Amino acid sequence: TLAAMVCGEAETAERWLVAAGRRLGAGGPGGLRARIDQLRGNLEHLGGRVDAAIGWYERAAIGFAAAGESIGRTLLAANLAALAIVGGDVERGLTHGRAALRGYLALGRVQALPELAVNLVQLLVRVGSLVEAQGLGLLLRRLLAGSAGGPLAQARSQRVDAELAFGARRGVSMGLMRFCSSSRHSI
């Protein structure tokens, strides 16, 4: 099914997923149902239907939680955090991003942290939580010390640093704007 999605065969993938869901029925294993829902979310995401993708991902996250599959729940939290950036739902993104970060650290899945860190730092900078964003950047740099994680992880770490620099500059600009707009310090 995933291969069909990636190759642009969305209709074929959709038929397979519907058939798999029908065969599984209501009483099938929760983890398997959650995987079908996750793939439906992937399909919607690839088709640019963000709201539909979020719905399937949330349904899959509930299924993974019910089945006790923490890795599935954590991966979906990361997906939902990324989609929140696109959808502009910062609070939802922060909730899911923080949950994914805790999950990845608890599971020892540090190879997944660089991509999540980029998304979470963007969200944190957007709401002005620069100290938390800087702490995440420091954690990422420590985990990727030297050349750990390979070139892609290192590139994402550099992207986090760029987001932090933007956030710091934005924070200075916002502080200056507040200073200048007060009645005592107007220009």
C-alpha cells in the first residue's frame, strides 16, 4: 500500500486500505487497525488534504494507545506536530511535539529527534518560548556531537540553529517594538 502511495497510485492504495479495513472488521487487533488508519492519514497527507490526514492520524494515535504501542503513538504525535505547522494550529502542534519528544527520548529513538526538533523549535519560536527552544537545540547538539546521526541529522541540527537565531532576532525585535510603542519611550 505504501509503495502504491509513493508511486502516485492513490486510488489503488485507497482501495487496498478500505479492503483491509473491511477484512479486519471491528474486532480486529487494535494495533493493526491503527496501522491502517495511519496509512490512510499518509494517503490524505500526500494528497494535500491536511484536515483529513489529521483526523486519520488522531484516530490511529488512539488505536496505538489502546493497543499499548508507544512507538506508533509517538510517531503519530510527531506527524501531528508537523501537520500543525502547515495548518497553523500552534497549540496542537506544541502538545503533539512535546509528547513526541518525550516518547522518542523514553524509547531511545534519538535518530528521529532532528526532524522533530526542527518542527518543535519552529512552533516554540512562534509562541515566544525561546528558552525552551534553546534547551531543545542544546539537547540536539549534545546528542549529535561530532558527526553522530550522519549528514541529514547534522543538516537538521543546523536548521534548528537557524530557527533559534531567527527566534532570538525576532525576540529582540519584539522587545524593541514594545519598548518603542510604550508612551514613555515613543520615537
